[in-house]
Amino acid sequence: MVWTLVVPLKPLALAKSRLAAGTGPAPRPALALAFALDTVAAALACRTVGDVVVVTDDPVAGARLEALGARIAPEPPGAGGLNGALAHGARLVRERAPRTAVATLNADLPALRPVELGRVLDSATEFPRAFLADAAGIGTTLLAAAPGMELAPAFEGRSRARHRASGAHEIELIGVDSVRRDVDTAEDLRAALALGVGPRTSAAADGLLTPGVVGAD
């Protein structure tokens, strides 16, 4: 099965506010952009991904991601936050190709490995709806809907429990750490760097792991 991924991205000036405690405010937009670029580049390299649609109103991020090969969809007025943006993206995908398998993917997975993403999506093909919990076991990094199934996203906060309660099957593969490792805090960034991040994140994070900066004791 070939999937279309919907990736949400806030305006860069608003993204990754929790990182500021460890990195300071200046690098935050650059890091958010780097995360998104590395995530989308890895997703486009995955053998089971046919298309990536990024839902964003940020013109700089949109231009850079489009140059990678993603399609850009602006958020409609009154989209209703993250879940509204994801539902909008899924509708756009299905309007163009009604029988497409659709999955959402977080934009902050800078260590993403195409092979690991492919394993998760292969597992998702066995269920009408399926999701992958994040590394903390609280949130969700991927939600998938088979052809003909509504995506019904319930992200933000304790989304793992909400997606499970909605009837989506939880994917419990081992060895897919890169698909679970989203980055919201300085410690998350340290963990992603330990896994091995993409080149844009590596460049943007260069020098941030000095004493007194990211995750320092």
C-alpha cells in the first residue's frame, strides 16, 4: 500500500516554545524548520510514501518544504487548531484521490529513518485505523487511516489514550525509535541527536550542547 502523509507545521515564530528553556529564543524557529525539513526529506525517501502534504501558513517553511518535493496546503480560516488542520489536509488528499491511504506524521521527527517509517506504515495496513505512540508513551507521532476510513485525529496532550479510545489500533513494533522520537524539549533534542539526526538539524543544533545550554546539568 502506498500512503499519502499529512504533516502539520505551525508558523516558525510560534513553533517549539518549550525548547526556548534550553536553547534560548533565537535558535527556536531555525530548529523547528530544520526538524521539519529532515522529517519530510526522510518521509519522501520512504518506499511506501507516495506523497507528502504539509499543512502550514508559514511562507518560508512552505517554500523550503516545497523545494524538497512536498505539496503545501495553507490552513483554512478557523481550522480549529492542530486537529482541524489535519482533518483539512486529509480532506484535500481524499478530494484528489478518494481511495488514498492517509497518515499524519509529526513535523518534529529529525532522526526519522525511512526504513523504520516503512515498517510502521506496513503494520498500519492491517487495520482500518492505527497509531504509533511517542517516545514518552503519552502522545502520538503517527495516525493512519486505510482507504475509505476517516482519519479522526485527536492529537495534543494525552493523545495516545484518546486515539486508543477512538478504536484505533496501537502499533507496538520495536526498533522504530526514530518514528517515536519527537522533539519538544531540550532533553528530547539530546535524545534525537543521540539517535542521529538529519543534516539540517545537525547544522542547526551545532554548538547547542555546550555546558549550560541544551540539557546541561
